[in-house]
Amino acid sequence: MGLLTNILLAPFLGPVWGTQWTLEKVDRVVREQLTDDTPIKEDLMALHLQLEMGEIDDAEYVRREAGIMERLREVREWRERFGMSTGGGPVRVADGDEEE
Amino acid sequence: MSEMETSTPQTPAPALTGSGEGKYVYCIIRLDRSRDFGEIGIGGRARVFTINHNDLAAVVSDTPIVIYDPTRENVLAHEFVNETVMREFTLIPMSFGTVFRSEKDVAVLLKSTYQAFTDVLEKMRDKIEFGLKILWDRDKVVASIERDNDEIRRLKDEITRNAASSTYFARMQLGRLVEAAMEEASNRYVAHVHDQLKDVSVASRSNKVIGDRMILNAAFLVERKDERAFDEKVKEISLKFEDLLTFKYTGPWPPYNFVNIKLKLEKAT
């Protein structure tokens, strides 16, 4: 987490409580960025559109797709690390209550 | 395209070491006997077959317990199975990448969600989905706006005539006017398209546009019997605006955008 380190090592800028508050906020922002796959999915859709419009060829698509898949995997790992739900992987009907 | 939403409660992720006994689920159909759809499944042409419960069937193939990346290859495999099934059946598509650990877990899904699946299948009977994306050529649209909008034309002429003395403010105002006119034009095109397709479709849904050239990213639910009429209407509109707009028309799809069953799924451990 480079951003956090930068903040931690930055010259003293304000009262301690201010730094504390910033840290919590930064932590939250970093966490949201690490675990949000929406922009990655948008990139994937944009890439697909480019292919559909004939702006890129198959080889280029496959090449850039690999990068996007890598980013998706990273987000998935972070989500798992934070104990958040992830798409994919084995599922089953939740125990206990019936449908709806 | 968005699919059925699956809510996965927070459970720590299990180690994903597969035994090969998992089931990849493509869709749910109405069928009271087992059926083989051939070797067309995801992950290298796995055999696609059904797991049945009363008159419902899950269309599945064997899979190791893995997470499938939404690569084009995988997504196409998922879609190809649904397209094949769709030729004969009304179906409820499952989200891409839905894997159950065992045949028994799939049977539990069918049993516990039986009523919801049955209701939705009835609602979706003989209906298909089409995707319609409309992109515009910004330069051409701006040119046509400058041609048709008196105020903008006058302001632009004025700025060009007095290039040296024209104020920053006048340029700003021109930019703002063009921006507003473009938004209005976009809304007008989109409204026109929706209006034209209203009579040949059952429902529509607008999704978020992709990139800055797209003005419409919509899905339309269409009765099978109206497929040709819908088709012709789309062609008619796209011809009418062919100078300014590019139409990307796809389908028929399973009703991905019109089925919203909240499945209570959790990670299998």
C-alpha cells in the first residue's frame, strides 16, 4: 500500500488527531479502490466495444484482456483478504430459510 | 449485461482445490426428463446435460471447482450453451461463472427456488432479448447542430469574424450552448428510438453507456412472434439516421436484463 506509506512517512503537517482522521479516511479510500471491480468491468466492456466496432483486432483484444483479467484477480484477492464476498467460486443455497 | 443477482453472505474464502465433481450451471428451463445437449460446455467442450427436479431442469456441465475468468472464450462458451438451449426452451440464465460443488447442491437450488423459477419461466415464456447500442459521431452531430441552431450559428460567426477581439466569455457561451444542444439531441434520438420500438417490444431497460460516443445502451424484451417486426423497425431507424448514428444490434439473447431473482447463495465450503 504505497499511498499509506507515503502518508505515514510524509512530513508532519498538522495536529496528531488530524493525521489520525486522515489515515482512517485514506485507509477507507484505499480499501474501496482495492476491492471495487466496477471500473475494471467497465474497461472490459469498453474493450469489447472496440472489438465490436472493428477498432482493434482479435490479437489486440486477447492481449489487453489478459491485463484486465489480472486486475480482476487482484481485486478478488483483496476482497477475500478483507473477508468480502466475491463473484465466482463454488456456491450453494444458503442454509436455513426457504426461497425469497 | 447484468444477470441474476446472487447475494453471497460474507464467509471466508475456502481454498480452491478442486476434485472435478463440481457443476457449472448455465440456465434453468422447464423440462421433466433428462436431456443431453452435447459436448459444448465451458472449459473445453464438457458434456452439457440436465439435473432435474419435478418439471424444472438445471442445464449444467461437469467442472473442477474453479473461478472462471470472464475471458471472451469463457463468456462465449457460456453464451453458446444458452443460445443452443434457447432454440427449444424458455430459459432463466444464470450469472456467468456459477459453480455448484455437487449435483445435490444443484438439486437443492431447484427445490428451494422452485416457485420463483416457475413464475419467472411463465412470465418469460416465448420472450427473447435484444441488445441495442447507439453511438454517434460527435463531429458530425456538432456540425449538424451548428447548421440547424440559429443562435449557435450566429454566435459562432461572430466569434470567427472578430477572432482577435472575441471574448473568452463568448467562446465559453458557445461551448455551453453546443453542449446543451448535444444533450438535447441525444435525448431526442433516444426518445425517438424508444418510441419507435415501443409497439414491437414488451419492455426495455437502459444500461449505463460505455465510453463517450455511446448515447444508448439498452436491452429490449421482445415476443418471439414479434422478432421480425422488431428487426425491421431497428433497420428502418438505423437507415434513417445512418449519417449520424451507428447502431450495434445484438441478439436474440436469453432475458438477462429482465430476470431478477435474488438467489440466497453462499460460498460452499
